[in-house]
Amino acid sequence: MKTLSNPRDRNELLVRFANVRADSQPRWGAMSAHQMICHLSDSFRGSLGEKYVSPATSLFKRTLLKWVALWVPLRWPYGIKTLPEMDQQQGGTPPLEFASDSEKFCVLFERFCSSENEFAPHGMFGQMSRSERMRHAYLHIDHHLRQFGA
């Protein structure tokens, strides 16, 4: 299973990320490519404890849903609403300049992958192990890169 713990999987995502352009059109959803980059960056900031993430969790989400989302080999469904602080039209980091925001994503990506600290709790899935966080981050980025055909 692919994970950011594997350098080959990290490189695959970065190569795909480089194919996203400011004018890339979504295959689903309402967010722009630029908003998606800021959304993914906010996700890293939340994981690293640099951005507040409201807890929207339950026993079901922390157990069964987390296990299915991480380990069942199915693509994530479209249209699942994100937390307000991760939504660029609500409380998320607003897009400023595409190239600069893309660079910030790459820096956060590397910091996340090399972090030795415990990650902050996930808004939906609660506390996650390092292997769960690395798997989740791979799946989250893959989901949004597919959204923009990358």
C-alpha cells in the first residue's frame, strides 16, 4: 500500500504535483487547483500542529471509518465536506500567488515527511500513528491530484 513513508511514493506524488497548473480544471468539486494546493498545505499545517483543526470526530469515525479509509483498497468518494478551517472559502488559508503557494506546499510536504514529532490529532479520525498519518497523507494528496487530472 502506498504511503509517504516510502520515498518512491513521495516522489510519485511530487512528479504528479508538478503537473498541476493554475488553470487546471477539476474533474469534480468546486475548488480551484490553487485552492486545492492551499487545502493540502493546511492539512499539513494541521498535522504539524501549526493550524487549529476542530474535532469533528466520533467513535465510528475514529475506528471503523478510519480503518476503511486507510486500508480498504477503494478510491475515496467525491464530495465529502471538509472542516471549515481547511476550506479555502471559509477558514482555510486563502490562495495568494500560485507559484509561491506551490513552493510552500513542497516545503510543508518535506517537513511532514521528515518530522520525528508526534502529529496533532486528525479532525475526523482523532489520534493517528505515524504509519496511519503517512498513509492518510498519501491518500489525501492522491485524491486531490486525481481531482485535477494529475
